[in-house]
Amino acid sequence: MRNAFLFLALAVLLFSGHPADANTSKPAEPTPAKEIYVQQLGPVPEDEKLDSMHVYSSVPPSKPLMNSTRFKVVDDFASGDLKNRLGGTWTVGDLKGKKVRIERSKQDARDVYPGGSLDIKMDLSRGERLAVSSSLERLDMSQAYFLALKCKVEASPENPFEGRISVSLTDWAGKTVIRDITDACMETKQWNEAVLPLTVFSGIDLNQLGRITVGVAAQKSRTRGKVSIDEIAFFGNSEVGFESTIDNLKGFPKSVFDEARRQELLKLKDDKKLLLEIAKDTFRYFENGASRENHLVSDHLKTGDFPMAAMYTSPTNIAMDLLVIVGATELEIITKKEGAERVQAILRTVQGLKKWKGFFYNFYETVRLNVSREFVSSIDNAWLAISLVVVRQAFPGEIAQAATAIIDEMHFQEFLDPENNHLVIGYDVARQAATPYHYGMLATEARAMSFFAIGKGDLPREHWWYLYRTAPEAWEWQSQKPQGKWVDRDRVNYFQGYYQGGGKKFVPSWGGSLFEFLMPTLVIDEKNYSKKALGPNDKIATELHRDYALKEKKYPLWGISPAAVASGRQWAYGEYGCKKLGVKGYADKGVITPYPGFLALETLPKDAVENIRKWLTFKTYGEYGFYDTITFPGNKVNSQYLALDQGMIFVAITNYLKKGIIQDLFHRDPIAKKAVDLLREEDFFKE
């Protein structure tokens, strides 16, 4: 039997840093000075020795490691390029004249077809070193047992291989531990196994790994030949990736479908009692699905055969969390004191996040708070600012002051494109350029951003009238030719257009989803303040959407809007809608999500409750409330929760049970008061 622990000798320091990779993202904060930990390895516990010998044999021969959830595969080199399974690219460090080449080989260490491996070909002079590395994309492997790789060495015909081979891990802060694996890789002339207990990498943060490096050093003499590597993976328990992430959360569902709770809810006859109980269950997502240390809510959680927990969040997720906390105090699920403490904890974290001109980046890791990508979303920041308006009305004093300080740093004129007076989707800080795309339609979720920015004074009133009621008539590809007339307001001449469908006039959204029509109503009371425009339009859109789903498509439920679908280990957030309600119109693929039905408590409360009760007849309910989607035909349930969608459900229930309390808190604020006349002035369908 191959001895996987022949490498357990003194670690050899091969290099003092790691090469930069232009294809990977940089840490959000300045990287601290690197500390290199090189430790002598002590005795290996017998149970670890035994387990290491069964790492690769736990998967049948010729089968990919990807088949087993015990492995988190870094790279099996089966993809045909030099990108690893996590998205990082394999690169060679500073060559400085060294003769080194890396290339993918079709030979596979496990004889998997089609497979591959990585060949490192070298000709190093005495004292030279090489480093071949790839990004681990801040991978969390805190619950893994081993780092394993297959390796073999081929010397040149005239000289034996006398170099030293190492593997190193680098964490998010730049700390590196290097381990010598020469003896393991040279045990035989065929493929060998190097299996390292993660305990030998003490000193680095396994919660966020930044890079893996394979190094070769020519110490005493010239080193020529080829080192091949394959099947690089972390190995652990039955769900090593999942278990490594959930230890950072406050909690996670213990079961998939909560059948007992679903049956209990089905028996409730009182609508308000039913909705309150659903709210209590939904609140558990925000109680448990948050970082233990930083209190930021996870973007999504998934139960079932392939569980997952996202270790990142967004400004909109944080906004939903804050609105939910306010709602939970109003519904008396938690006390006012508990709510204040939760909000304070979140705001303390938010105040320390890296920002761009007072705005927050689109995604932050919830453990180390690094920026995942240097992109700033205008709408995500707007929803966070809107939630802070509600917070400062709900919690006066220090909390209100902290919320105001964050709001005051945001100046939304940064996103205004003067060429069309529309707001851009965002700003790419890495490219130092705004996106070429805009939020141009009024009847989308982005109108809440325009309303807020005008009320704050960041945008002039006329921006509201530059938003499209329907797309310009010249856009011949739109769903139907708009009707209407040209009108003047605040020195702006714009087309007051509309579509027709089901015998009704309506102003369309971009994609035809209820999300676009109704999300702003979580905070803006369009029903009462916009009685001739957005209020009736919201109701008409809900009616048309309901009828399309139930009567035209014969779905048993309604609620077609952007949501998550999953297949095995993969999931995707898709844009779905009723095409004829949109200018472009998103696809309808039979994907139904529950949150639009809750948003419709604002527009068609009786139909909404009926739809919610119908949802309970399907097995789509878990410990944290309704799962995100069910797809027809086939009744395929995606047992996944999204913070955004759970937040909309909870806030919609709060408004319904407490007579629009979240809307009321928003409208009490000077920002909403300044902009509210915009809602009163418009008449969508006046001839």
C-alpha cells in the first residue's frame, strides 16, 4: 500500500510569497504583510493515518471525485482549460528567465474519461524556484479533514530529479503555510497520493482560503523534468462544503419539509392568524440565517439532497433584514428592545464595510466582510437607504442618528446619466465606468429608488417625468404598440402611454413580473397617494397576472416573478414573468414563486389569501416558511430560501396585519413627504 505520509518530514521553505493572478478578484481590504508559517510536523494521530489511506478509495475507480459530496474538488483538470473548478486560473509566478511551462495533459490520474491532469515542465538552475498557483476564491474548508492531490515525477533521461516539491495554502489575509510533499510524489514512478491533514496548515484561516500553490525548488543542483498533478481536492464528512459554511451561521433547518407545521396551518380558519403564523416561521430565516460574528443575513439557504448556505450578502438583503426586524417588533414577535439590539448590531457591521463614495458594493462576504466584486448597484443601495429611512422612524435616538449618517453619505446623482436623465444600473469600480444600461421604466422596482432620490434632494423632480410609462413607439420589438398622448409636467414633455389587455388599460413593466409592479408598495403607499396612476395600475396588473396564470395557463397557483430554480448541485436565479404585461416580457417557464402572492395582499387581498391557502396544499413548506419555487408541470419544488423573497413575504404580511405600518413609517419621513406630490399629480389613463 502506498504510504501517503512519507512527506511528513521537515517542511522546506521554497519561496516567500505567492504570485499575483490578474484573473482573480482582489481582497476588499489592503492585504496585511504576509506571514509564512513553516512548521516541523509532529506525529500524526493513528485515526488520521487510517482515514488518509481511504480518501481516494472512497470513490470507485474511474469515477470523478465530483460524484461524492465528501470532496470539494479544486481541480480534476477535466475542463479542457487552465481554470480550476472554483473559477480561478492556474498561472506560473515570476519566471525571470527560468524555463518553465505548464500545460494540460489528457492523462488522468484516476483513468476518468474524458479527464486530464496538469504537467509542470521545468529546467531550473541551482537555487531557482517556481510556483504554479490558482485562486481558491475565498473557499471555506474549515470542516474538511484533508487536502489531497495526485502527483508523479518524471526526470530527464540524463539526470535524476533532485528538486523539492511543495504545496501551500494562502488565506484571505495573505498568510501562507507551505508543506513538502516530495517523498509522497516520488514514492513510485506512477501516480502517487499526497494526503495532508489540514491540522498541518495551522496558522491560516480555513474559513476563507485565497490560493493554492504547487512549488518546485532546485536546491543543490540543476533540476529538469516534469511534475504532474491531478485530483486536487479537500476531503471531509458527507457534505464537506456545506458543513464548512454552516458553522458560520447562527442556525440552519433541521429538516426539509415541515409537514406537521403545514398541516397545522391548513387547519387555521382565521386569515389573520394564518398570516401571523407564516410570518413567525419566515422570521426564523432572519434569526438563524445570519453570520454568528457579523450578524449579516445570508443571501440564500438550501435544504434537501444538496444543501447549501451562502456566505455572502447584499445591500438589498441587509435592507430586507432591517425591515423585517421593524416588522417583527410591530407584530410583537420580538420586543422593541430586542429589535433595537438587532438593528444596532447590524448597523455596527454596516458602518465598517468598505464603500465607494458612500455607496455599498453589491456583495460582501459575511465572515471576513471582504468585497466579492467591485461593483456598486444603484438599486441595491437605494433599498438599503429606504430601509434606513424606516429604521430611523421606528427607532429614534442613537439608532436614528446612525441610520441618518449612512443615508447622508449616499448621493444618488452619481448614478444619473445626463444624456437621458435615467439612472444607470451601477458602477464598475474596477473598470472605473458606469454600466451602459439604465433603469428607464417607471413601473419597475426601481421607481422606489427614483422616488427616494428625489425626496432626498439628490435628483430634480423632472427626473420622475423622464421615466418611460411605455417604451418609445420607435422600439418596434416591444410587446404591443403603445397608445396615449404627450403631456407636459415640470418642463418635461413625455408620452403618457399605456397598453391594453383583458379589456383593461395598464402601464407595463419591463419584464411583466409582479415583483416589478408591487415591490415598491412595501414602503410606498401607492394605493392611497396615487389613486389615478400607480395605485390602480398595481391592481390591474395583479388581476391580469392572476388571470393569465389561472385561466390562460391553467396553473393551480399564481405568482410568476424572478426566483430561484435548482437542478442537483446547481441553482440559478431566473427572470420570469407574464410577457404581455411587459415591454420586453420575461419568459414564463412554469416557475411559480409565493412572494408575489403576498405582495398582492396590497392590491387583491381576498385573492391573495386564497392563493396562499392553495400554496399550503402543495408540499412547499419548511421550517422557515415557504420555499422559493415550484415548477409546473411536475410539481418540482426548489427547497431553497432567498433572503430577498423571504423579506418581501414578511414585510407584506406586516403591512397587511398592521394597516400599512411599514408604509406609514416611510411616509412619516421628510424624504417621502417631499416626493409624495409626484404620486398625486399623475393620471395614467386620462383621455
